[in-house]
Amino acid sequence: MRKALIVGIDYYERFSSLQGAVNDAYEVRNVLERHASSRVNFAQPNLLVAADQDSRITRTALREAVEELFKDDAEISLFYFSGHGYLDGVGGYLCASDCASGHDGLSLSEVMVLANKSPAKNKVIILDCCHSGFAGSSATATPISELREGVTILTASTADQYAMETGGSGVFTTLLVDALNGAAANLVGDVTPGSVYAHIDQSLGPWAQRPVFKTNVKNFVSLREAEAPIDEIQLRKLTQLFADKTRELQLDPSYEPERTGYEDESVPGPDPARNADFAVLQAMESVNLVRPVGAPHMWHAAMESKSCELTALGQHYWGLVKQDLI
């Protein structure tokens, strides 16, 4: 069972209203509901959005929804929040529609207590709000971690930064959705919290808001399965084509089926079995697993009887296949 609570608050009674939080919540809901294959991922996420006075979200409603999310023994319990955040000398807060001062919002320490005590195997907290980087920290003089095993936090900014909106959407959530759609996927299509953070971190300049990533897990869980850039059957042929991860694979013209512009009749013709292997090698080259040695392209490597080898990434995936981890 995968559970998700997705909250977006544009409407505030006493604070300035936002323009993109509700939009962001819908975008996150849409991308998390199903994998790229259309198979169900997070079934029927609990979506709470406050676009106007009639749909306002109170602190009580927000607190109850978070408590409900974390009470079950789910595989993943994911909490996403987009709205105003507040920080004072005591701690950080998620502001509901009825907040009057900021520190009357839902405290991040309450959220952390609920997550830390949750029986869910993986607790993922994603916050797109100002000062969200305080989550998981202590308000005591000596900074300490407050993450128990299985908890991961990903936030739009550090504790002392604001989270920016642009074009009717949060900068952070735009990158988050891109990552979940596949920009942060590995070669089997898995998108993990760590790869999402790496994508967002790389996409933001050194002077922009800085995302924060905190985790206490033994293994990263996949948040979504995107479309894999290479077929898994092809990927598993790494160990068939390369007996050793550091050994070069000798090529010759029989690997290449295309002869356009090559008129030397002494060159051996295409071999169907080797042509099939060569198509796999070219697919591997396209995702930086394989590279030609001493030739600009795989075609030249074959036609000039040169070789190809595994890249560092290719050697990594060769090891995963060898250990039956893929």
C-alpha cells in the first residue's frame, strides 16, 4: 500500500495569497498517481487544496490529515505540502488558511513526531514552502538530527531561505515533477528521493534557493517508475556481451548491417546474429554504457575492425547484472 497526502494552499485569510500552490498540488498528484506504464502507483492520493475561502484548509484539518497519513503500516507514506512556511525562535511551521501569525500553524516538530512514530516502512516528506529546510532539525542550541530510520525529507529551501514561485508554479515543484516524470530516473526507470534531490540540486544555480535533503534509510525506495531509457532485456545482456567488465569487445564489419558508402568487396558481409548484438551495443552507447575505442562512432569501430568497451557507468551496471540485482 502506497499512501500520499498532497496539500496546496493558495488562499490565506490574513497572509498574502499565493498563485501556484494549488497548481503544484495537482501536478504532483497527477504524476504520482500512476507509473509511466499507467500502472497504479499511489492509489487515490488524499488531495487537499485551498483555492479560495470556500475551500480553505484549517490547521486542525491539516493536522488530522497528516496524522491519518502516518498511522498505517504502508510501504510508503508520502506528505507533500505547498504553501506558506514560517520560522521563529522555537521552530518552523506549515501555515494553514486560518493562520493569524505563523507560529499558530502546524509545527514541523509535530509533523516529525508523527512521521518518526509511524509504522510505515518509508516516510517521505516533501515541502515547497519558505524556511522548509528546518524540518528534521532541533530548535536547541546544538543542532541534532530528529530523523528515525525510514524517514526522508526533501525541501525547497534552507531554513533561512524563501521558496520562489514563477509562472504560476513553485520553482522547486516544477523540478520535482520533471524529476518524477523521468528526468531523475536510473536506467531501469526508478526515480528515488536521492535522484530527485540530485536533479533539483543540479538544476538550481549556486545563488538560487538551495534544496535540502535529509534521510535515514538503509535503501532508497522508488517513488515512481518512469519510462526506462533502455530495455531491461538489453541491459541484462551486458554480461553476455562482455565476459569481464574491463575487457574490450572486438568488433569487425560483420557486426554492422549498413554498407552505404562502403564498397570494399573483401569485407565480410553482415551476420544476422552479430547484427542483433550490435543493435544492443548501439542502444547501450546511447545511454553511455558503451563507447567505441579508437573510433568516433560505433559504425566506424565495426567497419574498421576496432573494439568497444564499457564506460564507468557501464561497469557499474555490469556489476548489478552480474549480481542479479537487475
